Amino acid sequence: MSKREKGIAVMITAAMLTFVVPAVGLAVDASMLYGVRAKLSTAADAAALAAARSLSSGLTLSDQETAAIDTAQRFLNANFPANYMYSTNRTVSISVAETGTRTRTVSVDVRVDSPSYFLRYLGSNMTALRAVGTASRRDINVMMVLDRSGSLSSSGACTPMKNAATSFVQKFANFRDRVGLLTYGGDHRVDFPMQATPGNFLSGSGRIPDLISKINCTGATNTAQALWNAYEQLKIINEAGSLNVILLFTDGQPNTLTFNFTAANALRTVARGYTAAAPTSPPSTAKITALSRTGCTTTTNKIGWVTNDTASGRTYGLFNHIATSMPAGTSPVITDRTGCVFNMSSGNTYVYGDFGFMPPTDAWGNAVADNWYKPVTLISTVGSPDLGKIRISDANTMLNAGFNAANDAARRIRANATSATALNTVIYSIGLGGVGAAEDEFLNRVSNTRTSPIYDATKPEGLYVYAPTSAQLGQAFAQIAGEILRIAR
């Protein structure tokens, strides 16, 4: 090698020491800083999300804010502790602020100084890093709709249901979320109405946990009535921008409907083509099924619930559709019943002796003749003034009508058929034990899940959870609560 070539090697080596080595050092330090920055950002985001989830912890707003800040701090310490990767001067700022209508946002602002390794030889010892994580939680309007029919008592599931429902309601934010309670059998009762202003629904006598503990499981299953009246509670609040939720729990088929029988077109009267023969007491089946009228002569409309009796193949009613006390017991027969066959018969099994047909909708306008879902039987007796209308005497038709009306109620709720403002209501459902393919399909329909045969992607999508036994009810309710809180963020 010549002296000239040796000189070039020296120059190249000097250039590498001057430029290449610092470049390599910069790359190494940049990689280290990127890793620390990514970990810091992940920790801030995780802390904010966890804090937003914990905004329901505590009975007061102050307690909830304290819980959120404490949760954020604990998550941050777990994911990016002080002096992580030799960082120093960690400073943390956590805040909870109202950032929109019924929306709270948690902000986690973290700053650290990260050391340099190679660049310190160029005079850069520390690099300041910062990460900000934010997560928001919308307040929620939830109507709990709990089946309290007699089958829950006979299966031993009434108490487990009450325990699971109590745990469910405790996952929501007192004084921020609105939670209402409606229970139903053959009748229904709004046990805890939706509050005009978010308030205390958790603590003390007359609040939801206390009311749940008093539930008495008895009666039939009037699902359409329960769904629609839960929606009416959300309509009273009418907060289109909020997350509006109905949670429906049931353990059986919707075998009951409430009808408004009008004197003008439903009662068996002479004016409607029935003869003037009076009923006997006890009633004669032959006379009831003939075209004779009854002694039910009052001209007022009659509203009450009718259910099916699978053992006899008949229907029975009319019972009061609104429970007036808590705990609700067996629904009494309606008071306007003088001379009516359903009042004379044992077990009120001859309701069809007073009414010629089943109205096309229940008392809230939900269609009972949805034949592409569940078929109903029409009156085919030649000469009957109600020829072609829906039979009210057939137990299976009564059951199918219950399916149809609840299905239609859920569709109308999602379509907001009676509301000028779209409430964007999501329906979640829990089915307990013994439900077969028909009931699974029904609850998937009600919740508009992706496995529903009538799934509509343009409408709010819910969730159906099946609990095989009462032992799984706690998990089922918790799963629904988690899903609600997830979409609230």
C-alpha cells in the first residue's frame, strides 16, 4: 500500500468517527426513546380507559371521581412505574371533566425524562417525553325489564335472578346514569321509574336493589306489554343523544297479551249479530261456542290480559294488566265484569264467551297477526259475524300471538314508530334455561343480533345471552353490563 493510500484510509477512518459513529449512536438512542415513548403512551391510554370504566364506582359524584383518579394512578404505576427504563422526573396529571352532554372524560398526562447513551457525548444527556391518554364515558339510560312469572319460582330461579339483577345495577354510576326497573308476569309494574334528573337509584329503601329483593315470582309472561312500557319510560326522558338501553330478562315463552276490547266491535252483542240468549252459570261450553251472546251488557271498553292454558287448549282472562303494589301478587279479575262469562267460570277459562275475536293488536298497537313469523288461526264458522278474524279461544294461537306482538314491539322500538325523535334504543336480552330453538330465535329477533333472521344493520344491534341454569345468571347479567359499558365509552 502506498503512502497516498494510507493517507486516504486515515481520512476515511476520521470521517467515520466524525459522522458514522454519531449516526449509529443517534439510531440506537432514537430506538430506545421510541420504545420508552410507546410504553409511556400505552400506559397513559390504559390508565385513562380503566379510569373511565371506574366512573361508576361510588355512590356520589365525588366518590366516582376519586375512584377514577385512583384507578388511573394504579394502572399507570403498574404499566410505567417510576424510573422505568432509567427514566427520571416522572410527573403525572389526572383529571376528570365534563366534556359534553352527559359525558365525562378522563385525561392522563404523563411526562418523563429519558436518558441518552451515545448522544450524551454530543452534549444531550436527557430527552423530555410526554404522553396523554383520554377516554370518555357517556352516561346511560337503562330500563331493566325482569320476568317474575311463576315458572321462576317453581324452578328455584327467582332468588338467583334477583341476586344477579342486583349485581347488574350496581355496575352503573349513581347520580349520573339513569336506571329504571319494570317487573312483569301477566301484569306489569314500573317499580322504579326513570328519573327526570339523574339521582340515587342504588342506596336505601325504595331504591332498585331494595325493590329487587321484594320481587315475588308468580303469574304468566306478558312480554310485549313489558317491552313497550319500558320503552315508554325512555320516551319520557327523550334523550336522543344518550345511550338508551332496555335489558329484557325472561325464562319462558310470551304466552300472554293485554287487549282493549271495545264495546263497539269486540263484545258479543245483538248489534254485532249475536242472538239474545243469556249465559248459564256455570257456563255451558256448547252455548259459549254457539252464536249466543252473554249477559256482559256494560257498554264500556274492557281492558285486561288474556293468557293460554295449554292443558285445556283454551284461553283465560280478563285480569288487571297493571300491578298496583310491590311485591306483585296474582292479578285480580277486572272489576267491570257483571254478567260476563269469564266472571262466572271457574278459573276464568271462558273469556271467549264474551268476546268474539282477538283484536289485531294488543293494547299498545303491537301486531298479533305476524303470520310470516308465527301463524294464527282465523275464525272459519260460516255465518259468524267475526268470520275471518283471529280466534281468541285457541291456546296455541294465543301463544303465537304473544310471540308476534313482542317481536313487533321490539321492531317498533328500534324504528321509533311513535317518537318524533330517534331514541336509538338498544335491546339486550337474557334467556334462562329450558329455552329451545324457538325461544332462542325469538330473543335474537328482539335484540336484533346478527344471528337473527330479521337482522337489520341500519338499526341498533343488541346482544342475546343464554344462561342454561340459574347458576349462570350472574355471568349472563355481568356480560350484558360489560357490553353496555363498553359501548358507552
